[in-house]
Amino acid sequence: MEKVYFCTKNDFKTNKAYKSLKSSYPNLKIKRKGCLGKCKTCKQCPFTLVDGKVVKSETGKELYSKLNKRILKESV
């Protein structure tokens, strides 16, 4: 996993996931961007772009869990 981008327009849904990932994995490139161009997804649910691919979930907590599992899986 190289880059994880969070949309600032989706910030109210992903703020905790962003902060938790940022503190747990300071060596990863985790950033907020103005608009990621996924407006339909952004309006529906929490999401992030991981290496250019959308990762979405029902809640911010679930999003963090998915990303955490993915990071751990790739680090093995």
C-alpha cells in the first residue's frame, strides 16, 4: 500500500478513521485531498482511495477496520 487519500468533502464521515490511521501508521502516505472525483460515492458513504482504488464502508469505524486489515495483510 503506497498512498491513501481521504476526500475533505467526506471528512465528517472519515475524520476518525483518518486520524487513527495517521497515528497508527506514520510511515504510510496518508493525506487529505480537496476532491477525489468520486462524488456519488462521497455522498453515499465513508470512503478512501487506496493506490487509486475506492475502498468504502457503511461507517467510519468499519472503514478504519478494512484499511487496518489491508495494511497488516500487505506488511506480512
